[in-house]
Amino acid sequence: MHGPSGQTGSVWEQGVAAPEIHPPLAGSHRTESVVVGAGIVGLTAALRLLELGRPVIVLEGLRAGRQVSGRSSAKITTQHRLIYRHLIDTVGTERAAAYAEANSCGAAHIRRWIVELGIGCDLEDRSAYTYTQDPERLVDLEAEVTAAGMLGLAAEVTRSVPLPFATAGALRFPGQAQFNPVAYLDGLAQAVTARGGRICENSRVLGVDEAARWRATTAGGAVEADNIVIATNMTIKTPVGMAKRTQPRCHGVMAFRIADASAMDGMFITAEEPTYSFRTGHDQSGPILLALGPHFGTGHDGDVAARFIALEKWVRTHLPVGEALWRWCNEDYDTADRIPLVGEPDPGKAPGFHIATGFNAWGISNGTAAGLMIADSICGRSSPWRELYDPARPLPKDFHRDGESQSLVDSPEAIAPGVGGVIVHGDDKIALRRDDDGTLHALSARCTHKGCIVTWNNAERTWDCPCHGSIFAADGSVIHGPARKPLEPAGFDG
């Protein structure tokens, strides 16, 4: 059986000019604010602080703008599927209005910075559509139009949907947009350094401590600051635990060559489950179609490659695409109420400690709003979204569900070249990976966050934690937290 089509990697990095290299942190430094994570939240917060005349240092574990934010579908939209009727019914009109306002401001701010900073990121105006093929779902779309109107958002239900297959209708939000997220984040990073901010790449934070000030420590140095912003997808440190207040999930993404983007003039997502989302775009060679498949729990699937094969089949059944170019997984965290967790979790006992997580796969506009709110808070400015995003607000205690490794095998012989598996070895479990040439490599299978047993992702060739969503490279190094340390070496004689 053939594996998934396309090269592994994000299409958004292809054809983008080589980014500025930011040297790793070296030595001890002092500043007013340190931001951990150079995605859309971290870079937005840093640039906003600098605009307000405040110094900042940004620490990034890998490369700026090339992790979760830079691997997204990059829709600049306030249409988050069918959310506003849900929010009005569950958290009330006031908070639903705050959510609409926050995301409207986030989207508008992205546009403003693109113009003011001259960021070339393929910004294109598009309508956003949530479509259905089930006539009985039209009542849900009409309810969302009513809810959106109550909150000041323009929306309509249309039976004319610009897709090459039959639909019953769609919820349409006009005046939305799409862009290349990597190019945009590169632009923010350039603006941060141009205004005197400092970005340190390959500077994974290994510890956060409090003395007279907050102190973030990396392998090469440390930064002391009055304020710390943890903007790392899932928090690597927080006064109030977030891992049990969220649920990690992944989805597969594929980019296909297309001949003509005009047949799909918009950004689209299904109203039904399982969810499919797609939009057009461009790489250096011409138009592409980007498609996202149904989400699944991080580390909960032992055959992620099959998900890409299924996604390609769905795309080719519905849309006129050519060659499959690129494929990748992206991760996010859900919350029980579909609202992110942003701000100071415990301002009384841990003043100046800010977090942002749980974006429910809508992190472009929410993440921008979050970064702006955090920066304004540091500067003593009020925000109408503080109560909405309150990271310590009451949430159901039974929302989070740990998982178990899906990669257990009976023996090393069951692990083929290019594959990983987990075996029981005495009182412990070992993560074994066999190179394409047959060489076997052994690591502890215990996630360094809380000790859950990892799952081998056979599409990305990563070790994924099924409990709290940490992702490790094949060699055990950390890609995503909350883990801060790599998988430990394991003695194994085969």
C-alpha cells in the first residue's frame, strides 16, 4: 500500500524569502517583558509593546513564525463555523458580543499592520462560507445569521455557493480575508527587531522561576523581567494548570496544485461533521488549494498516514485538483466553552505572568486579539475582552481526557524500517525507531511532561503525547510543549 502523497512540510514556507536569522540567547539579560513563543500571539504582543515604548525580548524554541501559527489555514475571519448562536445560548449575549468584537479587532489589526509595515503576504479579500449539503441544516445557518446580526456582524444565507459540487446553501460572511501566515509573521519579526526588540531563536525555555522578577532560563542563558508572556500553544508553565482545562487535537493539511482558483472563490468549511475546510492560495509556481481534514486527538491515532490518504480521496472526489504538493499536521487546543484562555491566571499571587492557549483552531484573529490584550494589560490599559478570555474562569472539570499510546508492539522485529513503536521492557516502556537502513534507536517512551506513553505518528515521524499534546521529533527533541525537555535516552540491547 502506498503512503500519503506529497512532500512533508508546510506549503507556506515555500517561496518565502529567507528569514532573518536570530541568534540563540547567550548570557544573562534584564528587560521589562519577556515573551516565550514567536507565533502570532507572541509576536503581536511584542510588537504592540514596542509600539507603546516598552522593551521586550522574545524567546523561541525553534524558528520564529514557523510552528503552529505558520502552519495554519490562515483565514482572517470572524466566521468561526457556527459559533455565535452557541455562545449566546451558553455564555450570554454580552460575552458573545465581546468575542465578536475581539475577533473583529484582531482581524482589522492584521490588515492595518500589513499596510503600515508593508508586509507582502499575499493578502486577498475573500468571503467566508460555512456550507451544508443537508437542507435540514439550513435552519441552523439562519439561526447563525440572526445571532451574528445581534452582535453587529454582517452575514447572510445564500443558496449560490461558488463550489464545483452541489450544496443546499451556505452561511456567508463578506469582507473576510486570507494570507500567507509565514510571510506575515516574518514581517512582524522584522518589525520587532527594527523597533529595538530582540528575538532569540533556538532558545527553548527550560525553566520559569520567580524571585524579585520572573526569570526564564534556556540552555544558553536567562532573561529576568517584570512580566512574562507564555505564548507556546500549550503553556509550558502557569500558576493555574491549563493542561486539564484544554484538550489537544491535530488535523491533517494538504496542498494541491490547481489550474484555476476562480471556481472556488472563497474560504470554506463544512457545517456537518466530520469537518473539512479549504481555501485557495499561491506558492511560487502558481495557484494551490489548501485542505484540512477532520481533527483527531493528539497521539490518539496509530495510523495518521491513513488520514492523509482519506483526505486526498475526499478532496479529489469534491474538487478539481492536480498534484498533491505538501502535507503536514497542525495542532491546537480546544476549550469546553470554545473560548481561548488568555491573560493573568492568578494576578494576586503571580502578577505579571500572562498566558494564551486554547484557541479552538481559530487562532489567527483570536491570537492577534490575545497578543494585543496582553500587551495593553502590561501597559496598564484596560481591555473589554479581559473577562471573556479570563484563563481562570470556571470550566467543566471533566472536559479533558487523557489517552493511551497507540503504538505498542510485541517486539522490535515488528518495527519496519522508517517506523516507530513502543515495547514493554522490564518495568518500563521503550520508544523504538528504526531508520530506513534498519538501524534501531531507543528512547524512553515516557513524555517528559507528566510521564504518559507516547504514540508514533507515522505521517510526521514524530512521537506524540496522547495526554497533554507534547510533540517530540523522531530523535526525541521537543517540537511542541508543554514538555520542556526531550525524551530521555534508553538503554536497550535489542
